[in-house]
Amino acid sequence: MDTNRRDPLEDLVHWRGQLPELLHALRQHTAPACLAFGRGHAADALEKTITGQATPNQLTAWAQAIHLEEDVDIAEEDVDLLTQFLLEVSTPELFEPVTTETCQRWLHRMRVSSKPTGSS
């Protein structure tokens, strides 16, 4: 097995590279794979947008790709939060425009909800 081979689905979820190339590579990839999408992936994409490494439109396109990709499983412990995030960010015409402020609010929600409960 080629250990240097990059999995296009993993690259998409981690947003490693330019979105059009990631989507093209994913379409060309035939090996079945399944990947868990977690809060960290969403937080990284939000930070990328907040810091200007990506535009809000690119974040929307990325969220659409993740949301529609059947081989991406949302982490069970975060399914409600992440499903809502993907839905709202991927369809701003139904919710609110994706801006730096909305990204900051989502990032705050990702961080606040990630704190362990019941521990001292």
C-alpha cells in the first residue's frame, strides 16, 4: 500500500488545498472511503475564513461539498451541532449571509460546546 497516497476525501474534509482541485480529485477517486467529520474540521475551516485565507463564498462551497458527500459521517457526539452548521453555512440564502461575524459566532459555538461536561 502506498503510504504517501493522499485520500481526496480526507483532503476535502481538512480543506487541504484549493476547493476546485479538491472536488475534482474527489470525483476522480474511485476507492470507497468513509471519513468522520468533527467539530475540529469545522473550527479549522471557520478560522481559515476569519483570518482571510478563504472567502465566505469558499466556506459556503466547502460546506456544501461536505454536506452533500455521502462518504462523510458526522461525529455522533456532535451530529446536531455539525448538521446545523453545515446546513446553515451551505445555504446562506435560507438562513443568513456568511460573514466574518457569522463565522466568529459559529467558531464560538464550536469551542463552547466542545468543553467536557461533568468534569471538575
